[in-house]
Amino acid sequence: MKSDSPPRPVPSLSGDPRLRIYLLPNLLTAANLFCGFLALTRIVEANLNDPSFIAIKESLFYIFLACICDLLDGRVARMGGMESPFGREFDSLADIVSFGVAPAFLVHRVVLREVFRNRPEIGWFIASIYVICGAFRLARFNCLATLPGSGAGGGKYFVGFPIPAAAGMVASLTLFLIEWYHQELPLTALRFCLPVILVLLSGMMVSEVRYPTFKSIGWRTQHPFVKALVIAVIVGLFFLLWRHILPFVSPLIFTVYLLYGFVRPSISRRVQREIEADDEPDDEEELGSAGSDTSTTHKS
């Protein structure tokens, strides 16, 4: 029996502004997802009896590269006015793979399986908690972004530790442990650090501790010559010595960022604005990027 009701109109992908797909930022998000997939494949293919840990190092490189793509796609989207709901959803899907599943699987394969050899269910449970908390965080952002007046996606703060920073911390600590192993130093106590840190990061991702997004940092700044010279020197030294300094500097950077969220409330507003490169007055009532996991408005 035929229905007399008229057929529902099918929304046009190109005509509906809510479904617009911008090439460049979403291409960078796709690169983020691709790096996460490559990281997973290298972790699966890794031979843990190989003292060089080549496959594990390559997976760490892909996770770091995914962090860079994640940082760039948001800045490109904001600079070109290419924010879109599609970009936000696509970015969340990429983030849960690159910064949720890949780091958790990495820690389980390298550390948890060995530490909890007699109770393997504890190892996979800890890794799954990290993935679930990361997914919960991304879902929270996507819900807040649809609420009018929530301020989600356009503010100056992350509420909770960002998932790319959590993945970067896990990857950098794994790289540090590998370097520690190459120095023929004992790993008995250090190998228990990653499971504890994974649980800590899981809780911090769904916490309400505020972290600066550093979205206010722009290309225009005071004393540009001096700052440009200092940045050029630092970048040059990093590329020359990255093999020697990255395993030690990167864990320190992420640890400082993690701890800053705890000490930030006790710092004066003026010092906060100087650290966070924010020229606007602080609004404590603003939720900012509640649940946002990247430094973009086009993504989570």
C-alpha cells in the first residue's frame, strides 16, 4: 500500500552549510588518522626481542606526527574560516584512534603484558580504561559544542587534560624507557611507571582541571625580531640534536603542562596571561573549550 505522505527531502551535502567539507583541514585530519593506523600496524609487527626496538620507535614517530597534524588542522581551519561540524566529528574519530587506541595498545604491548604476566586481565583493563576515558572526553566535547551558549570549541581553556597531550606524554615516556634500556640501566622500577601514569592520565582527561589552549598565540607579537631569532636557534638545535634530547626533553614538556593545570589557580591573573600569551581579560565564568581535545574550533 502506497503512502500519501510526500517523500522527505534529502539534504544536499554541498548545499547544507552544516555539512560542508573543507579540503585542507580535513586532509590534515585524515593524515592524523593515517598516522594512527600506521602506529598500530608497527606495534603489531614489532619484535620485542629486538634490542633496537625499531618498530616501536617508528610507532612513536607516527604518534608524534599525528600530534603535529592535529595541531595544524585546527589552526588552518581557524585561519581560513573553515570550521564545520563535519570537521569536529571527523577529528574526534581520528583522535580516538591516534591518541586513544594507539597509545593504549602501545603501553599494553610493551609494558603491561610483561608487568602483569600472571594476571593479564589487569593489563588490558588498564589500557581499556584509558581508551574509554579518551572516548568519553571526545563525546563530551561534541555534545557541549551543540549546546547554545556553552562556549565549547571557541574558548581559551581545555577542561581536563587534552587527549593529544596525553598521547604525547605516553609516547615520550615510552621513548625515554627505550633510551634508558639502551644505556643498560635497570628497568625494574621504571616499568611500573607507565601503568600508573596511564591511570592518572585517564582520570585527568575526564577531570575539570583547566588547561590553556594557547589559541591566543599568533604571528604578531612584540619584539618580533628577538623572538624570531630565539625560536630559530631553538628549532635549529632541536633538529641537530633531536636524537639525543627528544627522549629527555619531551617527557619534561608534557609533565610541566600536566602539572600547570594544578598550580594555575594559585597563579595571579597577570602571570597567567603572560604564560598563556593571552591579551584578553580572564573570564572565570567562561567554560571555554570544555571537553575540547585540540587547539582548534573545527575539531575536538
